[in-house]
Amino acid sequence: MNVSIVIPTYNRLPILEKCLFALENQKLNTNISNYEVIVVDDGSTDGTTSWINKNKANLPHVILFQQEHGGPALGRNLGVIKSKYEIIIFIDSDLIVLDNFINCHVEKLLDSWRKNDKKCFTYGSVVNTSNFLNPQIEKHKIMDTSFAYFATGNVAISKELILSVGLFDTSFSLYGWEDLELGERLKKIGTKLIKCPNAVGFHWHPPFNCEQIDSLITQEKERAKMALVFYKKHPNLRVRFMIQLTPLHNLLWQILCLGGLISVDRILPLLRFLVNTRRNRLALEILRIPLNMIYIKELTKSR
């Protein structure tokens, strides 16, 4: 089999370098004849394109495409359309993989194809880390567990199948939901999710600091707007629960925020203390409580 790895990227050059070199370091078995790494530069301004062009000799599998800034859905669609091979692996540009990554996905996928048909996809493990120098030493944590059906951080699927359901919807122009919406279409035709825990990717993000709060608030508001686009396309109970558009979720987050007593402004001194004492991850998890309340309020306001 042959594999096309599709990676949209936007202003992530330092971690993209690690991502691409890890993909060049793959140890392949006899199931795989060849692979390509399709990078779609989504209008980056950090020198991504020039760096890739300067390092072509060290990146023999990388094929670069460029587009004006239009979001990851547009980039993934371009990557799939330009891909040459029958298996598509989607990863994010801040994911660093182990050297058996492609093998694990392909073996699991082929095994399922032999038993059933190509109406399936494999879902690898994602370990979150803020360790830039050695992300691969991070251990899997309970909070790394994902219950999403289809998330493009680490999945492999037949190119034929993804084309048959219509690729990603580019109306998801802001943050969030475009991959889960595609997953909803895959689920409707009976596509089977195959867990592939040995295909490990380490998802790097910078350690949390209080200067990120404004951008995180903006992200939550964008996520709410895109959630409503998702629900408009699939107005069913499952999607309502996925996007938290129920009275139960509203009540739950009101309780967790003590009716508004826990807000970003009120917990800011605590967050600064935790960051100053190097408990960045704990600070971020505490911040997620009022952030999700912001999401819920925007969701109901925009509806």
C-alpha cells in the first residue's frame, strides 16, 4: 500500500520542523511501498514555505502546496485532492510521531479491510505535552483520552471513502467542529472506528501563561459559532449533546461556575500564582471551567 499524510499548517514553523523530521524517520515494513507528506501552508507569515524549500534535500517525502489563509478544512481538502495514494493519514502540524507511526495505522487498517470492507478508519493516540525539546518522553494521562468519533489530529482512512462523503465543509471558517462534522457524515453511512493506540502522536502546545487568555476566549466564541453551523447541518440529539446545546449542560456549567462567581477575572490572581509556581497545566485546567461557560453563553446568544 501507499500512504499520503496530509498536514495543514499556519504559523507553526518551530514545531512543524520536528513534525516533518519525525515523519522522515519512519521505519516501514513490507505492507508499505511508498509514502508522501503533503504540507498545505495556509498563508503562513513565519517563513514556513521558504524553510521547506531550503530543506528539500532533508525532506524527500514532503510535497508543499500553498493557499491563501482559509482554515484547516480548506487545507485538508486541498491535500486530499492533490494526494496520489490510497490511504490518507491526517495529522496536525504540531504532532510529533514515533518511528512506527505509519506502520501501526496501515497494519490496523489493512487488517480491518481484509475482515470487512473499506468503510472504516483508524484512530491513533494523542498525548498532550508542553515539552518542546523531548515531546516523546511525555506519558499518557487520563486527560489525554478522547471520546471523539472522528478527529483529524491522528486518523487514517481510505481516500475513496473520504471522497465519497464529500470532504470537509469549508463553511467551518472559524475554530472547531469541521472534523467532527465530517465524522457525523461517516457515522451515518455506518463507518466503523478502529482504535489504533500504538500509532502515537505527541501533541505539543506551549506551556500556558496568562497572556494566552484573550486568545482562548476568542477561540471559545468562535467554537460556539461553528457549533451552531454543525447543528444546523445535523439537527439531531447526538449533535446537541456534542455541542452542549441542552438545558442540562447550561445548568451544569452554571453550577460549576457557582452561578457566575467563578469567572476569568476573579480567578486571574490564582492563575498567575499557579503559573509563577510552574503549575501551568493545573492553571489551564482551572481556566477551562469559566472558558466553557463563555462558550455556553455565546452558544445560546448566537442561536
